[in-house]
Amino acid sequence: MAIPRIVVVGGGAGGLELVTRLGRKLGKSKKAEIVLVDRNPTHIWKPLLHEVAVGVMDSSLDEVSYQGHSADAGYRYQIGTLCGLDREHRQIRLAAIHDDKARVVLPERRLDYDYLVLSVGSVSNDFGTPGVADHCYFLDSVKQAEAFRKQMLNTFLRCSNREKSGKSGMSVAIVGGGATGVELSAELLNATQMLHGYGFSRISRQQLKIHLLEAAPRVLPALPERISGSVHRELERLGVEIHTDTRVTQADENGFEIADGSRIDADLTVWAAGVRGPSILSELGLSTQRNHQVIVHQNMQSVDDERIFALGDCAACPQPGDRMVPPRAQAAHQQANTLYKNLKAAMAGGELKDFHYKDMGSLISLAHFDAVGNLMRGASAKGVLVEGWLAKIFYASLYRMHQAAIHGYVRTGVRMLVDRINTIIRPRLKLH
């Protein structure tokens, strides 16, 4: 008798944690075949992409190889990009893969499933703003983060050289005052300081002008106002110019046009605003929202097909009180735990449990300058405010918890030791 096959598309935080647990509990014991599909060969925890973008995290050192990890965790990995779904025959279609000379490496393929989990994450939403796609950098993937890092280094060199012509300084404009935009602003100031210290650039931290643009009345609009206010004050103290209630109407090679008719010019422009699911989700024949999120029941089961589930940023999962699960890493982590149990129940013909999101608080890192957040929001409306070194410790622990979920505690401890050694023997910034 054939064992059921569970196919998970997307190896982000939730997807990788889910296949790891399924593989260890069901795959190794041959109770189910677990398959992970992802277009990339490696995984990086998405909340840290802003660190990859400025070079304080080396993606080649911190990435997880799906192929290597799968052999240890009891699941099977297939590289591929989802391009279609055949619900009648329970198959997904994977697009053909080509090399850099346009030669076919793998043709278009079909992959059978008994249960399908969509965990393809989210991308930034430019809301159709003219010029954004052509002139702005996005930070939705390692590839995009690395492209920004290389351009950032080139821009520092170019701006350093133009000081001879009487001009000085460098400017960066970031659209989106959420966690990514805020943390990127601080990391850019940190990187400028280190680049100047290494002799790579003549531009000092005081000569870098960062504009942070947010359409809402305050930065971090999804977080409590006291965190938003604290972060706002610290960013201004560091020299970031914050523009709230500011709507961008167009982007060009020199910066942004604003709704009030003004302009903000910059040497580098980044779009870190808005969240939507990949557009392919609205082409699968499943019910989706306008932002392409797959509509699911509270148990994460598709409203259209009991064999299909979705979790993480790509899922529109309802909660009591007409709320939706927010697109956050902690939500994906919690959903992976619940979905693991629901998939086991589905295979056994049991009842599925509804997912209840527990807000454990929020933490924002401002590079080495500061950190701020609130914890245990599930216990009280406001939670406990933490700042400084304590907040930095809690912030770092979030990534270590993710590593523990996919590697186990012993290997995570070894990785922590290796990371510590690397900070001593390697430059603190990736300079090439």
C-alpha cells in the first residue's frame, strides 16, 4: 500500500520548519513521503535579509542547503517554480529550469500529491506605482538583497570619488516604514561607519543622508504606538529623516515624486512597503484575496479543496473578531506547529483544529545602536516594554529559535560558536 505524499511548496520560515518536523516524525518512519519544492537551492531567514543587503550577514555562511538538510531531516527536496495546479488529478506543475545560456536543465514537470501545502511567502507590493519596478531595489529574496549590496558598495565608491568635484555625501531613500525599512535604515548607518573604518569609503556616517518614507501617520504602524514613538526618536537621533503621511506617486532614476508635488532625490532607492502574495496564487483556480493571498479556513485548509492547505504570508487565515493572521515570522512558526498536527489528523481521518494566533510581542533592531520591543502581548494588551541590551538578546534569540527548529539544539549551539569565531577572524562586513 502506497504511503501518502505531502508536498510543501516554499521553504521559508514556516515551510522549512513544517517539512523538517514532518520529515523527522513521518518521513523517516515511512508513514508519509514528504517533498519540499522551492525555486532556490538554499534558505535564509527572511527577517534578516536587510542584514544580507548591507553585508553584515554573509549569506554564503548562514544559508541552509535544502538538499543537504533534507537528507538529514527525512524529506525530499526538488528544485522548481510552481506554475500550475491540477486539482482533479492532484498534481502541481513546475516550470522548466534553464541555465544562464537558456539551455533546458530540467523540462516542465508534474508532481503528484495527496496533500498540498502552499507556503510561498510574500513579496513587496508596489501598488502599481509608476517607475518603482524599474528603478527601486526590493528585499524579498537573497538574490535581491545581494543585488542591493553590490550596488550599495558601487554607490559608496562612486560618491566617494565625486568629492573631488566639490560634491560630498550620499543619499538613500527607503519607502516603507515597517520593520524592514526601519531596520535597513539603521543597518545602513552601521555599514557606512564600518566602510569608512575599513578605508573602503571616504563617506562618514554624518555624510550619509537617509530618507524613510511612510504613507501612514507614523513608522511601524502595525506595532504599538509606544514602540513606534521610541523607534522614531532613536532614528531621528541617529540622523534619519523621517517622512510620515507621505505617499509616493512615481519613481525615477533620481528618486521619488511625492503626492504633494515635492521630490526626494537619492543615489539609491529601496521599496520596502506593502505585502502581497506571489501573483501565481491567483492563477491556480483557488479563491484568493486581491493581494493574492489564498483564502483558507481557520484550520488553514483551503476553502475550495480539503486536500490543500496554506500557511504564512501567502495565506489569508481568519481569526475571531474579523481579524486576520498578520504576515509575521512568529505567525508562520506557530502555524507550522498547528498544521503538522492537522496533516496528521487529516491522514487519520480525524478532526482538524483551528489555528489561534498568539501575539508574543514585537522586537525591532536598530543595528548595534539600539533595540526596542514589547514581549508577552498574549498575557496583556500592552505587554512588557524592553529596550537596550535586553531587547538585543531577545531579538537574537528569535533567529536561534528558528535554527533550533530546523537543526536541533546541539547543532544550533555549534553554529552559535562558529558565528562567534567568525566575528573574530573575519571582517564584520562583507566587502566584496
